[in-house]
Amino acid sequence: MEVEKRIMVNGGMKLPVGYRFHPTEQELILHYLLPKAFASPLPSSIIPVFDVFFSHPLTFPGDQEERQRYFFCKKRQEVSRIKISSGNGYWKPIRREREIIACGRTVGIRRTLVFHGTNNSSSNYNKTRWCMTEYCLAGFAPTKVLGEWAVYNVYKRKESKGRRQRKSRVLLRISNF
């Protein structure tokens, strides 16, 4: 029980100091998603199960200071161009789906979504810097089980250099008044 307290932080697993979980797309598909879909043992329980479409990205479990967080979630069966509603906003696909190839064959599909959120004062939806990459299995014998699970990589994009400069100019003008 004591060990569990040290490695679990805010619903997610905390890695020892100096360790980072940064798998390649092929490793994510072959070593984590494929065993999860077949209910096989995983190499590590580092990726929690969490419904990423249920709440705002700020409320996701795990260490908020980590740049990227990974979650297993049941895949939504919507068409790729449709918005997927979430807490106080929705996830919208921004790029076409791309194949992930390993050992000369397609093993997965990747698509990127961006979060459009609303603030409390208005009902308008604004594009945020929150992004999510969805990884699904492909190229395996079709079964109902394989299509249910996906791995989601949630991260916050950095602000562009031009946008930061414009913000600093505006703040400079305001402070000069």
C-alpha cells in the first residue's frame, strides 16, 4: 500500500525522478494498445484508463506539469469530421488520418484533434492550445474488441513566437499608460 502511494499522483502513475515516458508511435501501438485490446498483460500500468471526452483537459488526471499525458479510452464511433463533445467544449479533428507503419505493414491509424472551449462569460467556442492525438489499431484481423480501444496523447501546444511577441507588445502598451 505504501508503494502505491509513492507512485500514484492525481490518478496517474508517477515515474521515478529522471524517467520520462516517451514511446514512439509504433511502440505505443504494438506494446500498449494491442495488448490492451486483447486483454493481455501490459509491460507497465503507466497508461490509465480515462474517458477523455467526458471533461475539460485541465481536469484530466495525472501530473499537470508533464508535457504529454497518455490515456486508454473507448474509441468514439463518430465520423472523422464531426465534433466530439466534451466538458465545456468539444474536440474537433484538424488533420486527415495517417497510417502508422511498422515492419512494412500498417499497424495503426493516427488522427489529431484540437479542443474548442468556452469561457464562463460567453457561449462562444474558441480554439484552444489543447491538442490530442488518437491512436487506433489497423491491419489486424477485424474483431469487435480491437475497434473499441484507443490510446490518446493529450498535450498543450506552445504559443507561436509571433503571438508571444504581439502579446508582449500589447502588455508593454498597457503598462505605458
